Amino acid sequence: MAAFTAKDVQLLREKTGCGMMDCKKALTEAEGSMDKAMELLREKGLAAASKKAGRIAADGMVHAVVEGNVGVIVEVNSETDFVAKNADFQAFVDAVARTVAARNPADVEALAAMKLSGSEMTVEEALRDKILVIGENLKIRRFARYEGVVSTYIHGGGRIGVMARFDADAGTAAKAEFQSFAKDVAMQVAAAGPQYLCKEEVPQDVVGKEKEILTAQAINEGKAPQIAEKMVNGRIQKFYKEVCLLEQPYVKNGDISVTQYVEETAKALGGSIKVLEFVRYEKGEGLEKREDNFADEVAGMMK
């Protein structure tokens, strides 16, 4: 039997994203051959793929691409952060985003049936193949696609992703100053996490509920109903500054709002600029998280 070392096990894990014990067993069975071990991991994954589908995938990455006048942001989940750092996984996520850019699917289900960019397999087949090789459950959770003047920003290696769309003439949009401005707006969304673009977009039931809470707070503070009403009108403006992008203080200059930043930039560039919409993804938000400890897992394998 050919010998192999702990470094070989680690290398195989880096190439496939599979667990250390799975890699060790595969190398043992393959008599130390790296290529054969990779084949065995894929073959053995066929039997385990259905089991993996039920496992929690709340890690992964958010990724964005811009091709011409089309921008795409996508979230693909994995079970662990280790896999999210795997180059093969990252290449798959990029191919998914480029497929969305080129094919404009209606939803994730429609995307799954399309051919993956740069591959002869469908997105669903390629996803299944990655699950078999990597050894974790993977899921394409969501995506958004904009056409027009688009800017994207990815923070923390894929922890948060933002895409924003603007109304600007071609001459203005082509300027380096505009590109810098657009990135600043996307970074604002990443940092401040607005829920809406402007006051007008906040649903009336949301405003009504907030007023109800603020009124109760004022009355609990001992304020008379008439005073409470005036306080609520002031506090609701503060609420708008928290949840509406254009009302927020600009993160790089708290003395002006994002609206003022947009207006000042448009004036400086001699054109008209409007922020039309944005999307912000934070990986795993709202998903059930795995409760485990990787250090304990490694320690257990060494016993």
C-alpha cells in the first residue's frame, strides 16, 4: 500500500472541500493516489447526496458580477465557511452569477434548468456535482439582476453584497468620479443596511405600526396625549433616517444626507443622477444556523 502523509490529506481536503476523515479513507482506498482518491470521493458522494440535501446550509458567500449594462448579485449557501473559501466553490458561484446575467431566469427554479455558463451541464447538474465532490449540502438561495447603470460592492469576502441601479446619462456614468460615487452609495447600503429607498416606499402599515409603538413609548414616559403626538411626529422622522437610504446620514460625511450627496455629485459632474433601487444580501440572514465546533471536530478525529 502506498504511503501518504497528513499533508496529503490536507491537500485533498483543500481540493475537494470534503471532511478530513473522508479524505483519509479515500487516500487509503486509493493507495495514496490523489487522482484516484478524488474519483472515489465523487463516487461515494452519489450514495450520500440525498442525505446531504436535508442538512443546514447557512454559510457560503454572496457574489456579484457586472457584464456590460447587466449586474447580478447571487447568494449560494454551504454548510461551512471552510467550503466557502474553496476556489472550486467560488468558481461555481461566479459561473452561476454569469448564467443569470446571460440568461435572465425568472427564479431559482428556472435557473436550475439552464446550462451553466462555461459548462455543458445544467446549473442543477453542476450543483449536484459540486455537492458530491465537496461533501456538503449546497444551495442556490437567491439572486437579483439589474439592467442599466449598475454598481456592486462585496464586503468581507462575500459576507455582505450590494447592488444598486442608477439613472444617469451615458456621459456622466462613464466618468471615474461617477464610478467612485456609485461604489460609495453601494458601500452605504452595506454599512447602514437601509430597508427602503425613500420615505414614499415605506408601506403605510409599517409607518402606522411604528407610530403606535412610539406613541406607547411617549405615554409610558408620562407625556400627555397632545405632547406624545408631537413627539411621535419628530421620532418618525428619525425612523425614516434609519430605514430609508436617501434619508440616511452619508457615512463618509455625517453632516449631509445621502440625498444631498447625490445632488452634490450630480452638480459637480454636470448631469442628472438618481438612485433607482438597490438590493442587499447578507449571507445566511434569516436561516437556521449549524451549531457545531470545528476545533472540537478536529480534536475528536485526532484521538
